[in-house]
Amino acid sequence: MRDDETSAPPATPGVRPSTAPFRWAGVECRPYKEEGSAPFKAVSRQVLFSEPWLAGELRYFEVEAGGHTTLERHQHAHGVMILRGEALCLLGDAVHRVAPYDLVQIPPMTWHQFRTRGDGPMGFLCMVDAARDRPQLPTQADLDGLRATPAVAAFLEGQDPTGT
């Protein structure tokens, strides 16, 4: 096989039908991360597209009620679309309420985290580069810096600083 063949799209287009709400044929529902690798709660991950010729991945994450993703940052950017449920989203030094069809742009090296709101799950699509770095977790100094913003401090304590 030539090197340029790995970046070519498939000869035949494919369809992965939905098998249930937020589940797709041939797509494994996996744990969000390895247990103990980073703090998170009640999150699953499905890799919907990960092909060399796409140069990116499209993933679906689902956060159960009361759950949250890891507070992290990294060199690569994310494009996120909320599909269901509601959450609070920490993005840098601001906290936002997000709901279905909201779009979230996460620039490189920006602290971010999603925490569910309400009694149901929150699900989102996440688009990233195929080649990406590993997440960085906050140090105590990073957390102290984040807590300097009252809304972020409240968010990190599990409160809703948006007042909605």
C-alpha cells in the first residue's frame, strides 16, 4: 500500500443507521476515560467517525444526570454541539448554561468542563483533530487562579452561578 492510499476516502460510501436514540450500528459505547486517569463522573463516549482521510474525529459523549466531564485543557481545539439535555459549561473564566443545539467553541489551552443540569442525561457531539495531545489537568495553582473568578469558584463547588 502506498502512503497516499491511507488518506483516500473509501471507494463506497457507508451508512451507520441509528439503532436507538443516541446509539449507532457498529459504534461501541465506551467509558469516557480510563478509571482513575482523571476526575469525571458518569460519562460515556462513542467514536462516530475516525478515518485518516477525514483528518478529524467526530465523537458523541453522554453525561448522566449528576455527572461531569474532566476539568482539563490541551493544545487542540474542540467544536461541540449539544444534542440533548442541559449543562453548565466552564469555558476559560466564564460559566455558561448550554442546551440542545447550542454550539461551543473550545480554543486551545482553554480550561473547560461540562456539568449536567436537571434529571436527565446531557449528550453532545465533539469534533477534534485526529492527531491531538493528551489533556492537562489543573494544578493547585491553576485551580486557585480559576477560583479568583467568583462564578468559576461557585461552579467548581457544584453551584449554579448562572442564576437560571
